[in-house]
Amino acid sequence: MNKILDNKTLKKIFVMIGMMSLIGGTFIAIMTYANIGFSNKFFFTWYSSLFFAILVMMPLGAIIMIISNKIVKISIPNQKEILQNIAIGILMALSMEAIMAVVTTINIHGYSDFNLFSSFWLKSYLLALPFALVMSPMMTILVKPKLDAYLAK
């Protein structure tokens, strides 16, 4: 019988969702802390920001990854694969953190006051960015090749 979603496909989907949730959840926690600190609203706010970020970031992340790959392959085609992966990781960190900071800041503060929004967005982005600039290239160097091999099975 030919199923559209067999057990292997479902397993791959759940692995990807779990990984994205773990990584995204960490970044969103840092950004939520930057916006409200560890108050009694922290966990609810973090969870709701994570939920909205996953809805936005999962599809957008795939698109940004494809675009980042193409930009790097065109810009530095003769570089070693590890250097290309580092460049992809940096592009992913810069773009994905910016988008996650927007989603988190809108969820917490709204966007009616541009000065307040931009202030909290920048604070969130800058606080999470160092972690992202370490984590994202590390993911593209260590995890992405293994994940690609797993997903290719």
C-alpha cells in the first residue's frame, strides 16, 4: 500500500519539528527575558511567543536556508565546504534572529508605538545574536551533515 506519510516520513518530520522547537525555544527564551525579565508572566509569554514563532519560522526558515545556500554557493563557490557552511550559518543567524525578535516583540509589546517596538526589538536581537552566531554555524557544521544524511535515508 502506498501511503503519503509513512512511518519514516513522519519520524523525519518529528525530528525536524523537535530540533527547530528546541533551538527556537532557546532563542525565544533569551528574547523574552530581554523584553520582560524573569517575571511571573515569563513562561506564558515565552510559550505564546514560541508558538507564533514556530508558525512563522518553520516555513520561513526553510526558505531562508534555501536562499542562504544559493547566496553562498554563488558568492564563494570555490571555498571549502566548511567555510561555506559557516557562511550559511552566519546568514541564517542574522536573518532568523531578526525575524524571531520581531515576532517576540510584537507578541509582548505590540507594534503601535514604533519607538518602544524598535527599542525592545533591538534589545532582543542583540541579546540573542551572540548565542545565534555561535549556535547557527555550529549547527551547519556539525548537525546539518548528519541531519541531511538521516533525511536522505
